[in-house]
Amino acid sequence: MQAAAKFSQAQKILDAAYECLATRGYAQVSLRDIAQKAGVVLSQLNYYYGSKQGLFIEVVNMMTKKYLARFEEYLKEGTTPQEKMASLKRFFQEMLNNDPGLFRIFYDLTGLALWSPVFSSLLRKLFRELSQKIEEYILIQTLPGENFRGYSSHNIARMILGAMYGTAIQVLLDPGEENLEDSINAIQLILE
């Protein structure tokens, strides 16, 4: 019973941290803010996570698992590379509409990753796994060299991810720009 209480307390802190980070960003959130949101004393955050960085790492790990599982679910839809690419596009559009906080945290992580080896390692791992899934589910099914003009499927997967990631930040920064989401649709041209 005590282990379950510890788990639920730790999860409550993670959930509060996610919400705070998704709405205000890493630099604007203190451990005190997170403790208050979670309804716990500040010392419990230190007990479970050691530091703000340790807590953010756990939030990123939690998000990454959730994000990768959902990403893969969408990529399993359809049978042709074009249908799978349409599913990928739909995934990004639905995530932008339904969970923009997730993207905000990933963009916050990107900024931190430029200066911190710990955060850099987390982001490189995430990008590598996302690219591998694009390659596995979409590009491997396309004949080698078809539409790729001599580029490897690995590099094409990275380009697709980069285009989606870059377009998503533009959508978050300018939500009133209606044509930006059409940029996500343009990614599908790669396989046509």
C-alpha cells in the first residue's frame, strides 16, 4: 500500500510538472510552483526527483513514451506509404490541435538541449527513434531510390521529421495563419 502511495504521489508531481511546463516553460516555472500545483510540500519534489533538471528529465521521459506510442499507432494505419504518410500528417495536425503543450515542452527541450549535454542526449534519442519509425513504417516500403534521388531512407526520414517539427513550431507561433497547416500536407509530396 505504501509503494502505491509513493507511486501516485510521484505521478501527481509529474502530472503537475507537465502542466506547469506546458503552459509556462522551463525557465518560468519553479519547483515551488510545481509543488503548489501538485498539492505537495517542496521537499517531496527533491525527494522523488532531486532537482528541477531531474524532474524535467522525468517529464520528458514520460512524454517521450506517450508520444512514441501514439506516433507508432498512427504509422500503423494504412497499407501504402502514401496512406501511412497521410496518417503521419494527421498525427501532427491532431497533436497540434489537441495537445499543443506537448510540442511546447519539446521546443523548450530543444532550446535546453543546445546547452546541456543531458538534455541534448534526451532529444537526440527522441529524434533518432522518431526518424527510425518514419523509415520503418513509411520509407522501407518504398523501393530504394524511388523518389529519393540517391539519398538514403534514413536521411529522408530525418528530413520529413525536421519539416514536420519546423512547421509545427510555425503553427504554434502563428495560430491565426490558416495556410501553415497546409505546409504539413505538402510533406506528402515526397512520396508522390
